[in-house]
Amino acid sequence: MAACINDSRNQNATDPFPPYTHRYQINNSLWRLINILRPNPSNLVPWNSVDPQQDQKISNPLKHIPQDWDEDSVWLKICEEAKSDSEQEPILSKYYYSSILVHNSLESALATHLAAKLSSSNLTSDTLFEVFFSVLKEDCEIRSAIREDLKAAKERDPACFSYVHCFLHFKGFLACQAHRMAHKLWSQGRTISAFLIQNRVSEVFAVDIHPGAKIGSGILIDHGTGIVIGETAVIGNNVSILHNVTLGSKGKTKGDRHPKIGDGVLIGAGAQVLGNVKIGEGAKIGAGSVVLKEVPLKATVVGNPARLVGGNK
């Protein structure tokens, strides 16, 4: 017994602190675990190959998320980029691991990330995670729209150099995804939860989107700060919206009172689109413009009040 005690003391006396090289051993173990947990393309199941009758019996629907190979590739790319970033900045390896690499799906990572961002002292991240994750499990359209939004940022925003950069740090993207889940709750009659999410998004991201607003896919909300979108607004697919944009009303207290934005529209920074007006597909609204009337298909408008420019006069 004494010999064991003496040996222990001798070891501690000669080596009171673990060698610095042990950190690299820990990192190597971490990367081995990451490689085990990373998605394997050979194990992914295309949505089209799932038998609907069999799918009803599956207890965990996230095993079949995302819906097709093209969407699968977005999550795989995010994981690859997260590992690459961690190798370039080892000090951030724990952050990337907990935010991305420990998860087996984009949905799990997004629900966790949003819950952490929007939680407060009285609203725990666990509670928000349960809400977000349950919505994502139920709605395949939201799952598809998330990936289309990521692609939109990567393709249309010159400042977006990777999917994982957008996923983790673009508050316009995060605010849009939180709104998608709030809108789902709103459509289910769960207005209290929907308004709670709207309020937290407004406080944290400075983006105020009423949960009743309908938003398509492939949306780019660039910068995000100061955006306000009203209850009866409708936004089509592949729309780009810059900061400080308002899609508001003209003061009408009830009814359909907010703009209807067509597919492929670009709304410049600080633009105000007011009232139940239609903005045609492919139209462009210049920065700082105040739009009070309908904008034709593929037209460009600028000014206050907005007027047609170019060949559209």
C-alpha cells in the first residue's frame, strides 16, 4: 500500500501537469469521433425511394431527411466546410463540433442553433429546441425551403463564401428560418408561441416579420437589420431583400393591407413598399424608394414616390 502511495506521489512530483502534446492527442480523438459521426453518402436514403406506407411506420422521420440527393449534398457540404474551418482555426473546433459536426441532420443543427440564439433567462434553449424540431419533422416544405435559402445566399450574396458561414452567422437567414417555424405555428392556431418567436427574433436579430406573413423559398435577406414585414404580406420565390426594408400598410386597420411580392424581385436597402400593391415578377426596387402603386413585370422603379425608369416609362 505504501509503495503504491509513494509511486503515485513520485509521479505527481515529477509530472504535475499533463504534457502539452496531450492536447493534440485529444484533438486527434475528437477528429476520429467527428469522422465517425459525419454523414456517409452511401447510407443516405433518397426521398423518392421511400415507400409511403412504410414511411408511416417509421418512428423517426428525420432518418429520411432531406428529401433528395441534391438537398442531401447541402448538409454534406456544410459538414465538410465545418471540418475545414476547424482545421484552419483549431481554437474553434469545439464550436464547430457542437454546432454542426455532432448532429446527424441539418434540421437538428438548425433547431439547436436557433434555440441557443433565441433563448433567454425565462425561455430555455431546450424548450425552443422541442418547438423548432417538432415543426421541422412535420413540414417537408420548410425543410426544402431551408436548403433553397442557403443556396440563394451562396449564389447571390458575394459576401457569402460558404454554406456553413451563412448557416451559423447570417442573421437574415436565421431570422427567415425562425419565421418559417413561427408561421407554421400561426397556421395551426398556436398564435401565442408564434408571437413569442417573432418577439425573440425581433429582439435578437432586429428583423420583425409577422408570423402571418407568407414567404416562399430561395429567399435572400441580406444583412437583415431593420426589416419589417406585415401580417398579410406575401413574398414569392427567389426574392432578395436588403436591410431596412418595410413591407407595410398605409394605415388600414384590418383586412388584406400589405404588399404582394412576385418571384425574383429585388428590393434595395431602405425601400418602403406600402399597401396592398403587387410587385411584378423580376421587378427591381431601388434603394430608398417609396412604392405606393403596382410595379409591372420586370420593371425598375426608384425615388419617392417611386417612378418607372429606363424603357419602362
